[in-house]
Amino acid sequence: MAVATFLGVFPLAMVLNLTLGPAIGEWQFVLRNAVFNAAVVALLSWVVMPVVTRLLQSWLQPQPPTKDHHV
């Protein structure tokens, strides 16, 4: 799950730095970071991670081998 989270956070943070960053760049440090991190958490929770986990479902939750495999 750590790899899946990284795959979601890294590109999202890059995009937000390029888009939201300039708009809040002059704000006070704590407020700027609070808004940035709130945006990251909200977008990860409701947009990015559902897509990432759906794409990586077979890797994140592999199915056990069936009993039908006879050697």
C-alpha cells in the first residue's frame, strides 16, 4: 500500500505545486501548508486513491490459488 500511496501522492503534489502553489505562494507559511495539505488529502481520499487502488487491485489483494490445480 505504501507504493500505491506514493504513486498517488507524488504526481498529485507535483500538479498542485504547479497549479495551486503560485496562487498561495505569498500566504503565511502555516496557512499555505495547511491549504496545500488539505487539498492533497481531499483529492487523494476522493479522487486519486480510488483510481490507484482499482488499477492495482490484483497486486494489492492477490487471489489465493484455487484448489483445482492438480499436479
